[in-house]
Amino acid sequence: MRILTLHSDFIEILPKKKAIKTAESAEKIKKKFTECLVVFMSVEKRDESNPEGTAQDTVEEIKKVAKQVDTKTIVLYPYVHLSSEPSSPQVGKQVLDQVESLLKKSKYTVDHAAFGWYKAFTISVKGHPLSELSREIVSVPGVAKKEDDISGALKEEDKVISEWFIMDPSGKLIDASKYKFSNKTEELKKFYNYEVAKAREDKTTPAHVKYMKSLELVNNEPGSDPGNLTYYPKGRLIKSLLELWVTQRANEYGAMEVETPIMYDYEHPALKDYLNRFPARQYVVESAKKKYFLRFAACFGQFLMKAAATISYKNLPLKMYELTRYSFRLEKRGELSGLRRQRAFTMPDMHTVCKNMNSAKHEFSEQFKFGMSCMEDLEIDQYEAGVRFTKDFWKDNKKFIESLAKLIKRPILIEMWNKRFAYFDPKFEFNVVDTLDKAGALTTVQIDHENAKRYGIEFTDEDNTKKIPMILHCSPSGGIERCMWALIENAVKTQKNPSLPLWLSPTQIRLLPMNDEMIPHCEELVKAFDGIRIDIDDRSESIGKKVMGAEKEWIPLTIVIGNKEIESGKLPVRFRSDSKVKEMTQGEIEILIKKEMIGKPFKPLPLPRRVSKRPVFAH
């Protein structure tokens, strides 16, 4: 079942013509409903084995939304177009009738649009953050999520009451619904709306999905579980450079790199207990009649490693880092979105053991600054900070939270919980808002109150006694895939000629020979450059088409090579960023690129140097 709920001022519906033979009887008169929740609903093929369960689960979702928007009037609108695999009309009508009946028993005023008819409708949607929500409801035996595979933290998160605020750079806390957003805080407003609405599904294809395919970077893999991706050579290059970069940054920050297993015993006491405190859905596998789960973070292996280690107060803060290729979370299928949200992902994961809460807060602030420098490295200027904590933490740590707003020097979104639902309090993330106004977290840090005790992690203090430390969870950059999402979406959203940072561009310079005679000269010129990814468009095409090809690939520098350029030694460099052409020597070009790449990792060209030698990976 798929539903789309619209909190509306009104909807007018006019049945026009029967669409199926089994359409119900209806008068061709216009009906108007005011101040209502309109529920567009599509019963799916998979619902046919459990229509009663589907109806019951759908009613629960509708009641949740109706409570949030404070209405008791509901209009059900059968809308087969929400699904590519609709149920039979008989089951569709059965579920519609059951949903209507159950809602009426719960004291709602309910009506429905004519089933099996082509209809004209006019609707006025209110336009607040909760006015447009979509849900996917799965109630099929064998497909529905198992209760023991859903963490207690996820269940508790649904019960948590959140209050939303904006904190300005001075530390002043303002009710978010009353905050006066301006042009400068438009992205913060979008981030707030996204968080409050909790509408995670994409109604249209995100911009980055188009480009990740057309740039021949990444694609979905139909031969695997949804949310597992295939990387072409150029995409693998970008991903590997990001992996090298964030690992280098973590090492520079003082973290020791380790490696741990991806699979763990489901019945291990400490691990099983932690599963229930982590807000994620698990991938579960069986081997030799034993149940295992695939990790969704590096916590499990690192915590077991720390518990077995001898740690002194002199070692603190103790930082361990792992690049988890891969981590697994069984995200809802409707929430999967290209590079923004997957089921298998690469997460740079650092854990820091701290002596006490004061030490943890200090390290939290340092990692906040560390995250800011990582965003600067990625050349992402526009990101929004979200800080989340309980009322109890706020009461005892107001100045600490205020200091974070002063560090970033711009307004931040605050979510204040009535209770702690997981192991952490507080946490922060740096979020990018994409072209669909969806937010995704990159850098994130959490203070962990539970797991040191759960795993038996201790340190010996100055007085020679054993003590329980605090632990920080940090991803300096966020998931590598999500970094790629943010870079593409940010480029499309903010740049006239979208491009990736120079150090991540698969081809940094493309040479465009005027004719075949120039190709040997281009080959010699390539040899003169050192540590730069440079290729040659040797195809039998016009210069105009070659330039257009380079533009479509987002290549930052292109150089046309003819007799004039060979004789003069001056190369006409066309910069994609502003489409301007500047004459430069080979040495000047190399200095320019090397300056841009200071401190960044380098890997060679991922494809044959000559464009004509390359296969086409994406269509």
C-alpha cells in the first residue's frame, strides 16, 4: 500500500466516466469537502495476500497523520497511479471499504471518492511542513519487517516528542515556528521543514541520480538487493579518493586505524543489547544454523577491541578509526535514493574514549570544528547544523550548546527531545539540502552514555582505580556515498556550469587535437605533465563536438591543440567554471593544478588515455 496525505483547505471531486467494469455506482455530481485530510491510496499486488492487515496498518498511519494535523475529517481517494504494481480491483475495493469502516469506528468523519471512475478534482493544500506526506505500508507475510529485526530505539523514536528551535549565533533560543527566516536562512528553513515533516521518500527523481548515470559514475544494480550500487571506473576513482582523504584527515586528527569484521553473532549479550539501542533496521543472515547480523557501523568491533585493551588515563582521549566498506542498514525501500540513502554504504567511523563528561564535551567541540574543516575541504560552503539533545541535557549544559552556535557563527536548528530514546545525548550533524529540498547529514558526532558499561570498557585512573569512560561516535565526513551526493547536488544547485572539485575530477585536463596529425603531439604533451589526470579526445569529430563532449563530462580544463599551439608553446586553456579561455604555458598549468591539490590524495586516470578506446558504461 502506498498513500499520499494532503492536509487541505478543501477538495472538490467530480466523477466523470467509469474506468473499469466493476466500478461502484456513483452520481455524476461534484462533492466538496473542507478542512480535511485527503488520503490518496493505492493498494498493491503484494497486499493481496493480507488485505485485512494492510487495511489495519493503513488506518494506523492515517490516524497518526490526522492527529499531527489536528483533523477528524478524512477523504479517501483511490489513486492507482501511486504504484507500478497495483492490486486487482476487487482487493483494492475491499481494502478501501475496510479502511473507511475502521476509521469510522474510531470516530472519524470519512468519505471516499468514487472507486473505479475517472474523476476531475480541485484541491487546495495548506502548505505547512506536515501538509504533504507519503508513506509505504508493507503488511505482507514474509515481506513485512520482523519485530526482532527492528531496534527498540527505532520504536522509541516514534514515541519521542520533539520541540524545534533556532539558535542564533549569540546563543539565543527561538521557537522555530516563530523564527523570521530570511533569504540568508532559506536553506535552514528548508532543513527545518524537512525534519519536521519526516517525509523521506522522493516524489521525483533527484538531480544527482541523473548525473551519477550520465557522468558514468554510479548506477543501481538490479541483480542485487535495492540500495546496493555499482561503481564505474570514474565513480570508483572519486569514491576511492574520498576514502583516502577522510582516512588521511582522521589520521592527522590522531585516530588509530583498525579493521573489524562485518558480521556479528546475533545472540552475543552485549551486541544484542546494543542492537536495541541503535536506531536502525538490521540485515540478518544465517550461517551453519546460527543467526548473524551485518554491522551498520564500526561500533561493534571497535567496542569489543576496546573492552579487551588495557587503557590508562594517560591514553585518553583514545581515538580509533575504521573505514567500513561496507556497513548495512535495511532502509525502507521507498526511502532509498541514489547516493543519498542506500542499504550498503561506506562509513568513516571514529570512536573516542574520554575520561568523563567534561572531557567528552571538550572533544565534542573539537570534533565540531574538525567537521567544519572537512566541509571546507570538500568545498561545500552551504550546509546547515542540526544539534539534538534532551531537555535534561539542555538544563545542565546550556552554555555548552550555545558555544556551538558561536563556533559556526550562524543560526542552527535545535531539536529538543522529551526523553532519550537511544544511547546518545547530545548529537550534531552538518546537513546539505538538495535540489528537492531533502536534507542529508554529512559530519556527525554523538556522546554515548551507555556502551562503555555495556561492553565492559574501562580505564585505570590516576588513583589506580578502574573507571567507566564516555565514548564519542564521529563520522568526520559522513558516508562516502553521501559525500558524492552532496557534491553533485551542491554543484547543480549553486554553479552555472556544475563541476566537481578539481582534485576529484576523473579527468582534470582534456586535450582536443584539431586533427589526427596533432595526436602524437598531444601524447608528447601528456608526458610533460606530472601527477595530473589528462586525456586526449582522439575521436574523428569536430572541435565543437569535442568541446561539447568535455562539457557533458564536467571536465574542468580543456585545451585545443593545433599547429599554432605547438609552435608558440602557449596553450589556450578553457575553464569550465566561467567558460573563459586563458593562454598559459605547460608549466603555469601544472603549477595551477598542483596548488589546487595541496594536501589532497592523487590517483591516476581511471580509463584509457584516448577517449576512442573507452567503452560506454551508462545509457
